[in-house]
Amino acid sequence: MKWRVAALFPLILILFLPLAPKTSQGEWVGQSRCLVCHGKREYRFYKKGGYAKNLYVSLEELRASVHKEKFCSDCHTDVVELPHRGTPSRVSCTTCHYKGNPEGAPQLDAYLEYERSIHGLEAKEGNPDAPLCQDCHGSHNVRPPEDPLSTVNKRNVARTCGKCHIDIYAEFRTSIHGVAVARGVEDAPSCPDCHGEHNILEPTNPESTVYPSHVPTQCSKCHAREAIREKYGIKAEPVKTYRESFHGVAIEFGARTVANCASCHGTHDIRPPEDPLSSVNPENIPKTCGKCHPGATPKFAEGKIHIDPTKKEAGAVYYVASFFKYLTITTMLGLICHILLDLYGRVRRMRRKERMR
């Protein structure tokens, strides 16, 4: 019996050690006490129905996270004794993450943005599938966004969103943007670049960045930049030519059913025109245009798209536009000359009448 008590003494000592400052080895004694149980890979909690919740916490992940200087109880504030009774409540990140916090956390109002977002509203209504901070940023493995292993790193964030939006992720990862992101192209957009980060709103919300009338503006953040077009060999000026087209003019005047960028190119499944699966591949253009123009024929694919009438590359459109431009200028000049000559004649007649009096 004595040898059993002696064997259990180290465990008893660890469990009842008071929280202490950081040791010379860089390991928190407070964390070590929690890891007596949570450091076991097989440590699980079985719920009704046989569902097992993994309660293992990796010390290596904790040491590599942005919270490596924190005690477990700094986040799990309702754990006041070990072993703790009952299931701790879910961690609230707002304990530290708010503007003006003294903890050294980023000085952002991200949580306020989240509360107004589609995710925050769903969580407030009690939707168990609505993502909270931990679902995107991680729990014990939170890393800064620039870290390649971060769940919200540019190359990983689409996969993180895909945990819930799996069908959309499947489309995005094979799109021209998804392939570029996977290759490490910094200019390529991922989910937050279009939808926002903490302030994601429904596409039907007029304040959403992907509301139909806002889509051209959103796409223009990259596609209107000359440096981007030159770097990736985009010959046309898609944003400028769209805004000057019938569709672009109509959307500026408030039309909601007119085609925007996504209507033709797709949303998450955008592909280069030469790809047979692209919605703007010549073989698919009649079908794409047919969504709004029933009965669209192959003739729709013969015309040039995103043409700039001020450049000779536009062909006949350039010459027709030039003709009407100079015709308009000539007509306006002729009209101005006519008005000036008429005024001159009126003045002469008035002076002649005055002399005759």
C-alpha cells in the first residue's frame, strides 16, 4: 500500500501546486497541471448517443500559439479548481479582444463587426452551426495570420471556410483564383478579400460587399489596377469597359436584374476563358447569355467582349465610335457658330434701328 501512495505522490503534488510564474524551461506550471489530464491523446468525453469529444490539448501547439504566455484559466475563467466539476463554458474571446484592452491583444472592434455579421446574427439566434471565433482562428493553436500554419493564413483560409461551406470550397479550389492562392500568388483573392473578414453579410443585404450592385466595385479592387493587368497579361480593361457598357450603365442607375461580373464569369468557380468549363468559354457563352436572353444563339459568341471603343483593337466599333465622336464635335461647333452668327446679326439689326430713329 505504501508504494502505491508513493507512486501517486507526484500526481498529487502537480494537481495542488499553486499557479506560478513561467519556469526557466518556458513551460507554465499552470498549464502542466491541466495537461495531467488534457495532455493525454486518448482523453475524451463521451456524450449521449456515443459521441466522443476529444479533450486532448497539445503542449507543442500551445507553445507555438499567440497565447503561449497565457494561463489556461485566463481563457477558461470559470475553472477555479482542479479537478474541475462539470463542463466549462465556451471561451469568450472578448475577455481580451476589444478596442482599448490592456492585455496587448490587437486593438480592433472585430467582435462588434462579427455581432452584426451573418455569422454573429445566426449565433445570436441559437444556430449551433454558426461559427464562433474558435471555429475560424482555432482554439489552442491560434497563430498570427502571416504564419503559414495559421488557419486564417491566405493559403489556408478557404479550407477553413470550407469546413462549413464545403460545396463552395470545392468550386473555389479549382477556380483561377483558388489555384493561384494555392500556388502562393499574393495578389490572388481568397474568401475574406471578397466577402470581408468579421463583417460578412448576406449577399441580399444592400450593405454587403457582394450585393449585386457592389460586385463590379469589389472586382475592381484588383481588376482595375493597371499593375495587376500588366503583371498577369490581362489585355482588356474589364472594369472600365463594363462600366461603359449597357450593363454597367444600367447597374449605375439602380437596375438590380442586370448582369454584373459574377453573372457572366461565375462567383466561386471563375475559370480562364480558354478552359472548356469556363462560363465565358466561346462554346458556353450562348448558355451563359441565355440566362437573361432566352434564345441566345452561337452568334453571341462571335462578338468581342469588354471592348474599348477608344482603341483600334475594337475594330469596326472603334471607327463607328470615332465617326460619331467627330460628327458630334462638328455638329456642336456648327451649332455654336450658328448661334454666334445669329447673335451678331441681331445686334447689327438693333443698332441699325437705333440709327434710323
